[in-house]
Amino acid sequence: MGLYTLKFWYRKVIEPLAKLNVHPDFLAYLAVFVSLLTAVLYYFADKYPYFLLIAMILILTRMTLNTLDGVIAIKRKLVSLKGEIMNAFPDRYSDIFLFGGIAFSPLCITPLGLIAAILILLVSYSGMLGKAIGVNWQHNGPLGKVDRLLALILFTFIQFIVLVFKINMPQILGISLSVLDIFMIWCILGSQITIFNRISGMMKEIK
């Protein structure tokens, strides 16, 4: 399950915010905008390293919005099939904007970032596929949404330290990799394991 179970603890923490007079769909769209803004910060972070600190805060903001929209929907009994769509589809746009912004930034090897972004979408698809075929929504890790976003915050902070203190990164096979490059490699490898675990979970339920 990875760090997915932290979501339920965090729901209790932000439950008082469920009293806000706002529709869950608005929060879903707002999370997409926050991800787009985060992508812009990553794109310019090589020139303005402190943008990375703001990006970390915005990633946490997106996670909070994604959790809060579900809390409000449950509290106000707005859970519906339409809500299921709004809970999942905007999230994919958020992932595209966020990881696309990193991929095209000077801090990342673009093909590496794009491959990671595509595989992350497949991770999300493998999770939703379970529910589509009549078994449980698959949350097996190690690259669930919570896991990868918390890992991105950690790698982003390390990248900030490297930029500010001008630390030279070691070369791997003659290629100079940034901290975010290493994160993307982790995403590529982790996504394959996650997809395998989720397919295995579905197959066990089918049996």
C-alpha cells in the first residue's frame, strides 16, 4: 500500500476545513492550476533556485486540495459517479503539467522526464483498471501518488541544496545527472514494479 494509508490520517487533520463553502469540483480544478504553476516554477528553477522551495509548498497544497475535495464530498453527501470522474480525471492533468514542467526544465534530461511522465500515467491507469473490471481500486506501491509526490518534495529539496551550494553531481556512465534526473530514473523503475504489483493484485482478486 506504500504511503497511501497516510491519506486517511491526513483526512482527519483537515476535516475542519470541510466546513468551507466550496464545491469539491472547484478544488479539483484548483489543484490542476496549482500543478501548472508548480511546473512553471520548476522550469525557471535553474536560474532562481528558491523557486524550488515554493514548488515544494505547492506540491503539498495540491495534495491537500486532492484530499479535501473527497472529504467535502463525503461530508456533504455529494459522492456520485460524476464525482468519481472529477476525482480522477483532473488529477491526470495535474500529473502531466507537473512532470512535464520538470521534464522540459534545464534541471532534467527531457526524454528521461517524458518517459517517467508517461509511465506515471500508466501507474494511475493500472490503479483505476481494477475498479473498471469489477475488483478493488488498486493502491499497491511503491509509486502511488502519495509516495511519488512526497519523494518529489524530498528530491526537490536536495536539488535546491545542490544548486545553492553549487555542489558538483557525480557522473554516471559519463553522463552528468541532476538530482531530478535521478528522481525520474527512480520513477521509471518504480512505476514498472508498481504496475506489476497492481496487476498481480487484480489477478488475485479475480481468482
